[in-house]
Amino acid sequence: MRRTSRIFVPLATLALLASGLGATVEVAGAAPRGGGGADPVRFATFNASLNRSVDGELVADLSNPDDPQARNVAETIQRVDPDVVLINEFDYAPAAVDLFRDNYLEVSQNGADPVEYPYSFVAPSNTGVPSGFDLNNNGQVGGGDDAFGFGLFPGQYGLVVYSKYPIDTAAVRTFQTFRWADMPGALLPDDPATSAPADWYSPEELAVFRLSSKSHWDVPIQVGGDTVHFLVSHPTPPTFDGPEDRNGKRNHDEIRFWADYVSGPARGGYIYDDKGQYGGLRPGSSFVIAGDQNADPEDGDSVDDAILQLLDHPLINSRFAPSSAGAPEAALLQGGANVAQTGDPALDTADFADGAPGNLRVDYVLPSRRLKVLGGGVFWPTAADPLYRLTGTFPFPTSDHRMVWLDVRS
């Protein structure tokens, strides 16, 4: 989405910036979890940038407790203390899941309380898996751009779920191999050099091309006597392509996947999982959609209204938008592309290049309407906050994304 306007900074935010004060110490340090009734459950998503350039490097880095970035990621998680958290950009390596838990999460980082996650889920990712085809049409086969999802080795930029609540592993559904062409009305990219429609990919390529650039998972979390389906993914960035906009269209349809999945048989009946089971989520189920969706509702380069497929969905409760005091401060100080944006900078979740696209809201935790939202936030401290050392400025000490969380109750 390419729009030109001036930046919007709420008056309350300007007052915070002028006074040098912010709410993030209270929110991020030990955020209160609503009140009344059953205990709320904190769901979170964090693109932690725990990806490495070489296969096996993440396992090596996590095998000791001294990796600075991993310590910062762990401390961020400890400060927010989510009950269930998705980590994006965590290279696929089952050994790394336990190493990060044992050597980092369960060890106090800079005085923060350790956090224990007895349950976790991890599965393979499409990133770096060779397709055998010239998917970017550059005349050569091979490399990250010709993999089913961009990556230099299988599983780079993967994902993992940690939980304090039991995971019904037998009921987990993964959709790694679902083919893009099997989505009715898919936005298949068109080669602008030909007159044929939707022909960027050949019929042979479409016969194997997977929708998910990483994977889509339905991870059932058992909360007391209830089940909440944690629907997690990480759609491709809508950039790094050409006029065919193959990544932008794929991003749109990766987001659409969950919109169809939660809509019942009329819209989700075409979906099949990696075990061959057809159908979307059972009507009436509770769910939370989480992940780096790589799409902002107002700014950036995503296909128009891509994220609105979720934000405006009748079964999704998106009325509460997590925010921070640090994001508008960053937008104001960094300027650049942020000046021309139309979205509220308090809702930003990622600190991207100042020239383009600027800071954006791309990370989401979106519950079903069956769940009551009690609060939430974005871990983006102001520069005056002692925890600012965990976010900082480029080159970032942790990640260019910020953790987002919601407290919900059934």
C-alpha cells in the first residue's frame, strides 16, 4: 500500500514525549493481567530474529548461556511473561527449542524472573527447501529465491511455540504442503511480459508450489477445560520481487488462509492439512491468530487491505489494538518515511528502514470474538526507559520487531 500523507501522533503521545515519561516500564516489567473472573491467559507473538546464516549455527549459539542476542530475547520474554508465545524467525532445529528453554528462558536475565514453558511445538518450515524450479524466473535454478520459501538452508526463519498450558499435540494440524493453486480465487501472479493471465509460474510449478512461505499451524492449547486454537504463521514480506508482485500476492493469500480457515465449511472446506484431512476450524471454536503478518493496515507495500481480511473479519475481535509509548517516539525521531504515513505510529510493531518503508504495524495477536480481551501491549520502551537497551536503534541488540501480547479470557 503506497500512500502519501503526514504522520499522525496522538496528543497524549506528544505529552509523553515532551515529559520524557512513558508507561512501558510498568507495562513491560510486570504487566498486570486484567482482573475478575477466571485467570486471563497472555498470548504473545515475537519475531525475535533468532535466525542464523548457516545451518546448525543456532544450535551452537544456544548450547551455552552466553549469546548476547539470545539473552536479550529471553529477557524480553521474561519481562512480558506470556503464557503462550509464538517466536518467528527461529531456525528449525528441535534441539534448539530445548537449548533456548534450558539455557536462557529458565535462567534469570538481568534480574528478570525466569520463565518456564513445559510445553512446546515445532515442525519443519518451507524456507530453504529446494523446489527444483526457477521460481524467480532469472534463468537459473537454485538458491534461496527458488526454494518453497526464501531461505539459505531448510528451516531458516522457522517458528516455534512455547506454552505454560498443555498442547494437544495429537490434534495439531500443519499446512506446510498446502498448494497455493488449490485456494479458490488465489491471487496467482501474472507475467507482465505475456498476454496469458496468472502465468508467472508454469503449470508444472503450480502443481507443487506451496502457499505457506514457512508453514501454517493450528496448535490447540488446553486452558482448563477449554481449548484455544493458536493459529500461527509468518507470511512472506510483500517485497523483494518485481511488477508481478509475486510476494505481495502470496502474502495476501497467506493471510487469507486464516480468514478462510476460521469461517466455517462455506469458505474453509477446500483446506487440507499435511495429513490429508480437509476442512477448516470447527464452528464455535475459540482461537487466537498470531504472527508476523508482514502487512500494515495503512502503510507499507502489502496488497491493499491484505491484513483487513483479519482485522475486519466478523469472527475476529480486533477492537483492541496493542500499542506502546516507544513506537511514536521512534517515528517522530527517525522521520523519513514515517512522516508520510497515515497509520497511528503508537500501533507500530517493527522498526524498519527510515527511507522505506518506515516503521509499521505488522505483528498481530487476534482473538476470536468468543474471547474477551482484557488488555495488551507492544514491548517498545521509550528512550528514557531502562529497558530501552533491549530494543534500541539499528543495529538492533535483539530484533527489528517488538513483542506483541494480549490478555484474554473465555
